[in-house]
Amino acid sequence: MPNLLMQRTLAAAAGIALLAIAGSALAQQPTAAKSAEIAIENFKFVPATLTVAPGTAVTWNNRDEEPHNIVNVDQPRRFRSQAIDGGEKYTFVFDQPGTYKYICAVHPHMEGTVIVK
Ligand SMILES: [Cu+2]
């Protein structure tokens, strides 16, 4: 019985220690990395327009079975992915404020916009 109690005590202490570590990490990094996701579903980007803060890592998650890609249509071009197979992802970090329009070059009717501000 004392062993079980000891294990529980240790587990609780470990949990508190982890919380303390996580708390101090947050305190030291007020601008922790931000992330957002855009799904590719039924030949559409969802949401079609996404607004994020500068520094956000945006990940496109292809839920279709078809390959798609992500091609920024602005000049100069800021990002262009390889073909993303079904079930795969592509991530781009948006550091600069602006409005970024993109398409899937395989299916150019697929359009999306990322607004960074
Ligand atoms: Cu496509």
C-alpha cells in the first residue's frame, strides 16, 4: 500500500513540475509560434479566406484523394508547394503582413486567400 501512495505522490509531483515548466516557457515566450489550418476538401480550400497574425504557420491539409498544390499568384511569388497527395500537408510561415492569393495549379478554379495583419 505505501508503494501505491508513493507512486501517486510522485505522479502528482511530476504533473506539477510539468505545469511549472510549461508555465515558465509561456512566460518567457509571449510571442509563441502561432498556427492555423486550411483544409482542402471536395476541390475547395476551407476556409477560402483565412486571416492570421504575422508569424503564423499556415498548414494546408489535403483531405481529398486527388493531389493538389498551393501556388501563390502574386508577383513576386511568395510560396509554391509541390503536389500534395491525399492525406498530406504543406506548411508556410507568413511573416509579412499582406493579402496573399493562391490557387491550385492542377485545378485553377480552386482559389484561396490568406490575409496577414
Ligand atoms: Cu487541386
